[in-house]
Amino acid sequence: MSGTLQCMVCSGQRFSPLFTAKGYPIVRCAECGFSQVQQIPSPEHLASLYADLHNKHVAFRDTRAAQRENQSRVDFVRDHLPDGSHLLDAGCATGDFIEAAHSRFQMHGVDISEGAIALARQRFPALSGRLRSVRLEDMSAEAASYDGICLWDVIEHVPDPAFVIDRLMALLKPGGILFLSTPDMGSLAARAMRRHWAFMIPPLHLGYFDRRSFRHLFKHRVPGELLDLRTRGKWTSVAFLFYKLGQIHRWLAPGWLMRRLQGSVVGKTNVYVPTNDILYIAVRKPGPTR
């Protein structure tokens, strides 16, 4: 496959077709292995999809499962940064990770949603001056002031992931660390389920990394030392698990079942799904460490 389409990671133009998911052709770059949608929808169409998605997530989201996920992320950061470090949560939404991490780190947060930032400021008035609404692509790199930056479950949604990662690396102090999570296209689950994989939800997810494409990115596009690269599953509630299954096949989560699960004891039960199809990485910006 050839043409004007460019890889979001390496700008290559040689692709191989993989499959079509939810009406969107998915292709893989021959140079770096990154997989992406063949055509990105308009910003207006994406905005309408996210508005609907937010309402559904709120309906089935479980606070305890989210707390467990965020605590595991705090532990991951603490493997590489000392307590008291200045940490930016990029894409902080209403501040769930900030809630889990603020007793350990000097927290800062940014999000594209002004409404989400307003709620985060209400939750953490002492941090109000450190929370602001801005697009990641528009962040200024004038002051490299952070010891660490977290990008949890965000990079798969953006149309230019290499640019966003490069911009965030510029905001780090020399020796600072970028922490990132994203679905792993190279996982057994992704390779076995292909277009039926739980994270294969274009156009909400526009691009898919694997270990190869991350190594290519930090070797050839954005200078950085990969310190840690691991995979894990996810804590979730039974209701949210079935909600995600319903995104694969509607018959797996019929309406009557979702209505019974929502708000029920069974629906709120937390389970760890050991799929090992979520990549967690820590990459250090070149320069002296603390």
C-alpha cells in the first residue's frame, strides 16, 4: 500500500493493510511497525463521539477500580522518581490520578477540557494554580520544570503522537522521566483478536504502539532512554467489563443485562483482567539525573 498517507510515528509512507474495524481500515507502517487508522475523521466528528463516550463511561465507571488502577500507576512512578518530585499529569481530566498521587508528589495537571479542569480545581483548591486547560500540542516548552510527566491512556487518541511526546519531553528537566500507558498492539490479545480486540475502537483510538514502534520513536524521532517497558492488565468493575465487551459485539452486553448490572452489587464487583495488553513505559530525557 502506498500514497500520501504518512506514519504518525516515523513519517514513513509504506504500509501493509491489517483489517477493517468498525468501518475504519487499519494499516501498519513497514518502517517502524506503528499501526493507525487510514483516514482520521474531522475534529467535529471526534468531538461528538467523545461527548457520547463520556456519558457512557460515567454510567459504568467504578470508583474503587479506578483507585486501584491509579495506585498501581503511582507505584510505577515511585519505581523511578523520589517522593516530592514535581509531576505533571497530562490529560488529567477531573483529577483522579492527582488524588492518588498528591500525597507523594508535587502535582500539576493539564487537560483540554475546561469543564474537567474546573471540577479538578473544586476537588483540589490548594492545587488550583497548578491546574489549567490547554491542548497538549499547544503547551509551551519555555521552562523545562518537571521531574516527571504522566500520559495515561492518552497517546492512542491523538492524531500526531510523536509531536505530542516530543513536546512533553521538552517540558521535562534534563534527566526527567516521561511515564506513559497505552494499548499494546503487539500483545497476544491484540494479535489473536485483531479487529475484535477490546482496544480496537477506531476512531476513538487513532494509533497503536507496540514495543518495536516505541523503540523506533525514542531512537530516531524523540531522543530518550527507555528505562522500563512492561505490560499489565487492568482493574475494572464487572459492569464496565461488560460495557467494553459490548463495544466488541453488542450481543455480549445486551441492554437488559447492562441495566441489571448498573448499580448492582455484582456490577460494582472489582476484577483484575490479566490480559497483559496495556504497555507501561518510562523514558528518560537526555541529560544529568537528579
